[in-house]
Amino acid sequence: MAAPQEGYPGQGYPPADPYAQQGPVQPGYVAAASPPPPATHHETEGGKKKKRGYAAQAYDFGAGANAALGGQPQGGVFQPVQAPAYGGYPPQPELQPAYGAPQYGASVGAPAPGQTAQSFGVAAPYGSGVGGYQPPDAGYPGPGAPVAAGVAGITQGMGQMGIGGGAQPAQPQAAVRPVFNQLYPTDLLNQPFNPAELELPPPPILLPPNSSVTPSPDANCPPKYVRSTLNAVPTTHSLLKKSKLPFALVIQPYTSLHDVDDPVPIVQDQVISRCRRCRSYINPYVTFLDQGHRWRCNMCNLTNDVPQAFDWDAAAQKSVDRWQRHELNHAVVEFVAPQEYMVRPPQPLVYLFLFDVSYASVSCGLLATSARTILDSLNRIPNADRRTRVGFMAVDSSLHYFAVPRDNEENGETQMLVVSDLDEPFLPIPQELLVPLSESRLSVEKFLMSLPQMFQTNQNNGSCMGSALRAGHKLIAPLGGKIVVISASLPNVGYGKLDMREDKKLLGTSKESSLLQTASSFYKSFAVECSKNQVSIDMFLFSSQYQDVASLSNLPRYTGGQTYFYPGWNAGRSEDAIKFATEFSDYLSAEIGLEAVLRVRATTGLRMSTFYGNFFNRSSDLCAFPAFPRDQSYVVEVAIDESLSKNFVCMQTAVLHTTSNGERRIRVMTLALPTTTNVADVYASADQCAITAYFSHKAVERALSSGLEPAREALQSKLIELLQTFKKELAGGNMGGGGLQFPANLRGLPALFLGLIKNVGLRKSAQIPSDLRSAALCQLSTLPLPLLVQYIYPRLYSLHDMPDSAGIPDPETGAIVLPPVLNLSSERLVPYGLYLIDDGQTQFLWVGRDAVPQLLADVFGVSERSKVKVGKSSLPELDNDFSERIRAVLQKSRDYKSRGVGSIIVPHLYVVREDGDPSLKLWAQTLLLEDRADQGMSFKQWMGVLREKVS
């Protein structure tokens, strides 16, 4: 049984039907009324006070966004009510599955319409899952599970038992019609999109029976590592072209910053069996021949010998059961690599810190904060093998090297060596500039404590960061490693010198895209040079002035790094200092991979055609990463070069890397997908979130090459093309009553595409500084999929009337329950309400203009609205139940681990009063994507445009 999703109705309040479908009842489905909840007082744990009816104090409750989702009537007592659809829509006696088990028409042995199919091991016509889609039910072949016991097994069983409509001889396996997700068209205009659908797993992957060599539930790759835009693959290029859908993989090899949070099975014995021809790794989808002495590759069909040591445990000197081996049971495994996978001994972890010590950096407190954070995080830097090295340089208009002595040296003082020749900076004493952290720990601590004092009176406004990067590269190139740039000014002297080119007159015009492109060719060519020498660069940028993020972000883009942007940062604001210190400390603790390469192999007939993400494409299919980050994802487009004859195909991603404690490893992820000749199957198995990730990368590429307007237009015309194709190919060309038909599993695409077009990176506006835009484009092309979807379509929660189960741990999972998520429209906001809007990078706490004094006292500890501190803030820890729950919701909303992603980002919290600072209010409102704003259309207008163009 899939675990209940957080934020879904818990016990004791009217369960919302998140996918209730607005529309006429379709024949063949029964209505199911939700059971009324017990009419009891709902006490929270520990005998704390009941939830206050904040809304009731304002006026009769009933207009709030969660009014129907467990809000209190006067007096705070629950009355049994029937759950409405969601967001206060009237309930519809209507059930319709989204996708899942095919409806068996009138075939013998199928459940009658309206009868549950659970006993068949088939998903029931999804209980409350009307028009949307839900996680697989019990007995349902979940994503990647071999489906012998599921639907396909039954279909096959029926065929062999001769009950499929007249007695038939037993069929060979290939003749059984494979099972695919059912296509459920919905009307986009009459069945509103519910953002809770974006949290659901992708359409299940329904493989033919016995596809994998073991019955392991982990034989197929979980979606948190690899998601395909299509979970049923067209057999020909022409069918793919006809569907107009993209075929691409969204790959996220690591789902946490630390291995302990996401353990992957490790094959320790160094027995690595690979295909001689295509070099694929043995996996759960190979076939064994010749009494198990040979195996046939599932990618290229070549027969290979099974290594002799495959069934032998050398350490224990005894034979082992091969069917227990990780690589035959798990789609995601990590092999410890033997000697032949190394060009040189595994490199140590090396961090070279480049501190900006110009007046701008010193005066905003950046130098002091970053030095202090490194000092406090020395124990967190991975150093299990005691080989980790660190080095430090300071940069203004000169280069300052620091020779840190070993702890046991006599005159243990750190020396500063200043080099003012920026054209050909020489290394004064190369051997002492990178020191082993274990052997120089005390000296490093002493140096970091004294660093801020050395430059506290510096008035120099120069920054020769380009020259410093070249010098740093020369210093660490023999070993490889990370250059960490911490800068608060524009590089204005020496190599890669940049000019102030921000021009307000260009913003919002067709010439704006020139500001998003690199001003100097130095940054890209230097980055490629770094990549060759296994040097990766991360940029932490803090300027309150123009900093040319567009040019500087090229360094991380081609070296597997990341650009972190902190506009207007100042250590004097505790929120700023804490945010950076927390993120930087987590960044230093991450167990990154080193000198890594990524390659994707696939079944004959498929080819990886285009790669998107932060790395250098070394050859047609090899992506090089000097350092492999744990908080980024990659998109690979797949081409179908020749017809696919197999009933399922496999794609295998392999990442060869050195772990941060010096072990050479290969992480292998194998994804199997069924093939189909039917365009309806392709649409029914399309993954709207993966499709959005693919088009997010395409849009960034288009914005940088052709401009913002072409990028926005391409998104709109793509969506229209998909709607037209669906209408023509699958809706029989008629729209019936002027609706807009699309599959239920793609119902969120119009909202996601509108969100992309309105994202800071792409939005049409004359108000967005180019640095902010460039930083947003970096996010759109690197964020892991769950965070990307939230960045494109933020979450909105109503807090003043949240259900009693929200903000406290779920009794079964122990995870904090989130309130139901709402559509991003101001129609959802009531004037007495309290709301959270969260895009994963920033959180806004919206306080309505009629918020009652009791609510303000419980959350902010003040009695009047005018006393609520607006802007960057943190909530006071007050001793009342509601304050604790609100803080728990804020914390849970930024909990990345539970969503299967690694991230260092700690979102700023901004408190926004509806009657407060207009610019802050406007900023928060730009996240309400379904409203009209700036030069962007509302969701209703957007749907009107789509309908007009499609018909």
C-alpha cells in the first residue's frame, strides 16, 4: 500500500476529496459519499487547548479557503458534514478513475460496473480518485514492480485458462495484449486543476509479467532517481513524432546530501559483470542462458559469460546464492570499482576558498561571516580518509596567498604572500598553499579567526577575481578539487574584467536577452579548461550592486558547480547571516563525488541525443563532472532511431565517481519501460512533472540563445500543439460543448506552463534586474524535480483554518501533516486569514487585513496588526498550541529529505501584511500565478487563449 501522502486528510475532520470531478456523472461509475466524521471535540495531544476558531471571531465562518476542510463552526465543535470536492466546491456524486487498471468491458470475470475490483488484485476504479490520479492501490502493480501478480498476470491467466471470451488454447507470452494505463480524458474548463495532483507519483510503469529475473519489488528504478516523460514508449520515431510529446529522462543520481539519509545497496566484492559490446552493467532485466553460465544483455542482445566469481564470496571463501545479489534485485546499486576504473589513485577532497576582501565584502560582514562559518564547519567537511586538503586566497586588486603551516612546525605562523602581477600570477610557494586538514587543523583554526581582522580597514574597491581564479586553478589543477568563490563585488581588474552593463531601459524589451548572455568569453573557455583538470567552481554571490551573474554563472555551469545568489545581503540582519551560515555549512558537509562521468546506455534503437544541466559534454554521450553535486538534476533527451521490437526497453544511467572518502565507485540506475504502438497508451502514461522539467531546460536554452519572448512563445505553442494533437488523435476531433479535452494525468500541464512563463526567469516585465533573472535561470536548469515543480507552481496553504491534524505528527508515519494545498489565486484568500505561500526558495506568511487580535497574539505575540513586524523575519516561539503548529508547518514545508531530494537552501521567511508595505505585497502576489499580474494573464484568460487556439 502506498504510504498516505502528507497533507492529505487525516482522521477526525471531513476528508476532502482532492480529485473530485466537476461535471456530469458518467455511466458505469457509482457515486461514493464520504463517511461523516465523528462529531466530537478534537483535543490535541498532551491535553492542549482546542484549536481556536479565528475565523468565527471575524464573522460567520464559511468563506475561507479551507472552510470545508475542517474549519470550526462557532463554538469549535465539529458537526458531521459531507466533504466538498475541494476549496469549497459543492460535492459531486461522481467517481472516475484517472489511470490504472483497464476497464475490462464485458469480459468474463471482470467486476460489474460499480463493484469493487480489489479482490482481483486489480486497482479498484479509484475510490476517491476522480478525474485526477492517485498512488497505486494495494494489490496494484506499483511503479516498477513485476506485474505477474497484478493486472497483467490476470489477463495472462485468463487467456491461459480460456475465460477471455470463448475457450482458447493457451497463448504464448508474446501474444497476450499487454496492459497499459487507462486513458481518462477530462475537460480542462469544467474540471479545475487541483495542485495536490502535482504531489502524486507518476503514472505506474506496467511491465509485462516476468520481465525481471527476480521478483524483487526494487527491480525497477524508483522515480526519485530517474523519471521518464513517457512511462509507455512508442515503438517508432514516427509514432513519437505524431504524439508531439517529448521523450526524455530526468535524472537525479543522489537524493540527499549524505549517504546515511539515502542508503543504496553496495556491491563490495568488485565483481562487475558488463556486456562486452555495449558495456551495460548486469541488471535485473538480463536473461540467463546455458544453465546460468551465460547472460544475454537486455540492451544489445549479446550473450556474455557470467564471471566465475559471480557465485563465490571470496572473503568468506564459500559459494553464494546469485539470486540474492544486489545487482539482480535492485535497479539502483553502487559498485566498488576495481583498479582498472582508475586513471590515477583516487583524488583527495580539496577545497580552495577565494575570499573577496574588498571594501564591499568587508563592510557588509561577508568576510567575517564566511570565515566564521568555515571555522565552525571544519568537523563537518568529509575527511574520513584524513586526506582532505584546504587552501585559502584573498582577493581585492591584488592576490593574497596564505601559507598555513602544519601543527607540529616550530614557527607555526601563517604567512600572507601578496602578488600584484595579475597577468601572469606566479605561485610563491606551491607546496605549502594546500594543507591536509588533519595535520594543520589548529593552524587553520587560528588563521580563520584572524582573517577578518587582517582586512577590517581595507578601503580597496578592486576585485581581480578572474586572475584569482586562474591562479587558484594553477594551484589545484595537479590534484583537482573545488574552488569556492565568496564574492560581493564585480570583477573589475585583471582577467575576465567585467563592466557595469545593467541598463534599466533594456529591461522588458527584446534587447534584454543581451544582458543574460556572457559579457566575456573568458568565463566559458576558462571553465572548460577547469573541467579538463577536474576543477569545479561554486559561486556564492552577495552584491547589493550589479554583479553580472549571467557571466559568472558560466563557471559553475560547465564544471558541475552551482551559483548561489544572495541579493542585498547584509550580516547586520540576523536572518541574512543565519541563512547563509546554515546553507554554507550544509554545503561544506555534503558528500560530493569527484572526477565523475555520467553516461546513459539504452536498448538498441534508442539513443541519448541531447543533455541538459551543469557539466561539460565531453563527447557525444559522456558528461564530465569535476565534482558531482548532490542537489542537482539532469535532463537527457532520447531519440528513437529504429523501430523497437521488444515489449519493453531499458535505459541505464551510470555515474563513475570517487567518493569524498577516496573510494572509486559506479552508481548504476536501470529503468525499464513498456513499449506500445498506440498513441492513447503514450498519453495515458505521460508524466506531467517530468515533461515540465524537460521544457524548463528547453526554455532556459531558448532564452539564452534567442531571447525571453521566443522562449515564452515556444512554451505556449508547444502546449497548444499538445492539446490539438490530443483533440485530433484521441478526442475524435470534436470538443463536445466547446470544452478542452486532455488526459487526467496531464491536467496540471497548463498551470505548470503558465507558471514557467510567469517565473522570474522568463516573466515579461520591466522590473526584474538581470542578476535576479540570471540566478532564476540557473535554478530552472538545475533544481531537482520536486523542488523545480514547486518553484514553478508554488504551494499555498491556508493556516488560520487548517485541519486539526495539520501541524502535528501523523500517528502512523510520525511526519508533520501539512494542510491541503490550494490553487494560487487571490480568490482563495479571505481578509481575516493567515496563509503560507512557499516556492521552495522564499516563504511568505500573508496576514489578512482583518486578522483577529487572538490570531495575531497566538502567532506573533502582539495584539495589533500594526505591531506585526513585516519583511524578513522569523516567528517567535510562543507557548501555545497554534504557534507550535504554524512553526511545524513552516518547517515541514521546507523539509527536503522527506521529498527525496538533497538541498542546502533555507528559504527566507517574509511576513506580509495585506495592508502593509506595497512592494512586499506585490512580490508575494506575483507567486499567485492564477491571478493577472504585471504583463501576465490570469489562469482563466490563459485557458481561454488555449481553447481559442485549439478550436
